[in-house]
Amino acid sequence: MRKRFQVRKYKHPRLKFVVNYREAGKRKRSFFETKEQASAFAAFKNAQLRKSGLEGAEFSSRLREMAQECAERLSGYGKTLKDATDFLVAHLKASEKSCTTTTLVGELIAAKKADGASKRYLEDLRSRLNRFAREFDGQLVATITSAQIDNWLRALQVSPISRNNFRRVLVVMFNHAMRCSYATSNPAENTAKAKVVDQIPGILTITQTARLLEAASPELLPYVTIGAFAGLRRAELERLDWSDVQFDSDLIEVTAEKAKTARRRFVKMQPNLRDWLLPTRKLRGKVTPSDFRKLFNAARTAAGIAEWPDNALRHSFASYHLAHFKDVAALALEMGHTDGGMIFEHYRQLVKPKEAERYWNIRPAAKEKIVPLMARA
């Protein structure tokens, strides 16, 4: 093999010999007083050349050792030095372009609003994400880790469902950060979900339903009856207009703008619901009264319902509907679900068929709001 590094004479009063070589990609020269010293150095460099090739001879010993150590550590993960470099450079670029969580939340909400997200969804994002932003105020989004998010979620001291809802919106936020190149990954996706113990949906008994209807004022009655016998969500009821209650076709229309799922659907008006609504029927205007909370609390107190189950009216509708009509697919459509899996899982066997038959026979009397038989029951 031809020697790459040779001793050359150099015009200098004292340093009369030089060896030219490259190290770490740069040209370098070493000067010597005697030819013997220069020859020994050239021999050392040539030995390196024979052992490691040209790249090894040009690499400094420290750099070669570092590269070898890093390569060995990465091999356990099936990665190379190039993989590590690409990852780090991308992270550094994201850090340079990154922003604070407060800025990110503002941009996300503006983007979702422009995309047509509902007011309620935007409020949910704003409430949950601003709480997160206050905790991480000043920290760049690209530097937030899964461990930090996990610790924050566990310290919230909320129910498992609520904690998972916080986690859900954080995943949305960091996905937006990745699309904007503010972060290279989504740390929220690697956080732990809280275990949710499946609970039986709380429903009203027939007696409780009858007493609530009897205690409800005329202004409140449409809200309660549509909730109990049509199963609309609270937000959908609050948006519902009398023009959506179609007595000519016995249907209640939940428009896409008013539905939680942003999909239009129709709910069949059962005969007993029609009987309840006819006396209070209006051509237009909000179904929910402006002083709803005051009227509802008064009716609930008068009906003697101390514990109010979450989504009691909607859950009651689903449970009694499934037990009486035995049509999972139809019920899923009326409730706004994409399939019957949730219906079958949560509402099957909660109510006996005879109880369900009585529920759908709760009707207003000619002079009294509740049929005497229902009251005695």
C-alpha cells in the first residue's frame, strides 16, 4: 500500500520537516526539528491508515471512540448514528420554531373555530387546555415530555372519566403542534389512561318520572317530556326550537347544527309524548325556558328526587325504549349513535318489559297531569 503520509522538507530556521495530513475533515500539518521525529509520526499515521482506512486516519481518536460508543448504544434499539442525528436535528429545528402552550392553545381554538367546531366543543377545549397552559406557562411545547403530562394528569384530582377527557384534548393539541412543526412527536399519546369502572346508567323509576311531570310547570314540561320520551341530550334540548317539533309527521328533528355529532337525525314522537306536548305547543321559540335551572330544581324538589342520576332523562328513555320496543338499531339512530354496540352494552336488562310498558303509558289526564293509575303505581 502506498504511503499516504510522507515527510517533506520545510524552510524554517528550526522546524525543518513537515507531515501533511487530514483529521476530522480538515487539513493539518505537524512540524518537526529532525527527520527521525517526522518519520515516526508519519509511520504512526500510516499505521492508522492501514488499520482503519482513510476515514479512520482522518478521524481524531476521541471522535472515533465517541462514534463507536454511540453506535454500540444505538444498536440495541436497531438505530444508527444517522438515525440519531436526524432525530436530534429535527428536534432542534422544532425547538427553534416552537411556541409556548398559551400560544398553541390560542392557535388551536382559532383553527377549530374556522373549521366549524361547535361552541360547546370550543368551550371545552378552552377550559381544559387553558388549565394545562397555566401549569406549563413559559415552557416550549417541543420540550414537554410524556412524564410531565402524566404527573399533571394524576395531580388533577378528578374522576377517571374527567381525567381521560383532559388527556383526549391534550392529544388533539399536540397533534396540532406536530402539524405546525412546533413539536416532532405527540407526548400526550404515550400517557396512561385512567381506569374507568363501568357503572350502570342511573335512570328514573316510573313513580319518579310521573311525580316529576306532575310537579313540572307548563314552561318546563316540554323540556322534561322530550328528555324522558325522546332522549335528546341536554345541549340538544337547550338548542331545540318548537319549529323542530313536527306534529304533522310525529317527528322531532335534531338538525346537524344542534346535534352533538353534527349529524342530522329524527326522533319518533311516541303517542304519550305527543299528548304531553300538544297543550303547550308553540309555532316557534326555544323549548327550554330561560329560567330553566330555577324551574327544574323546584320540580325536582317537589317530586322528592333527592339524588339526580347523571343524564337521567336520556338514560331513562334508552332503558325503557330498549326493553319495550326491543330494537337496538332504531334506538341507536334516535339517540345519535353510529351503531348499537353502546346501546346493547349499557342498557340491556336494566328494565323489565312490564315496567317499560307502564313507562310508555305515562300520559296526562284530562284534568290532571298524571293518569291516576300511574300515580298509584
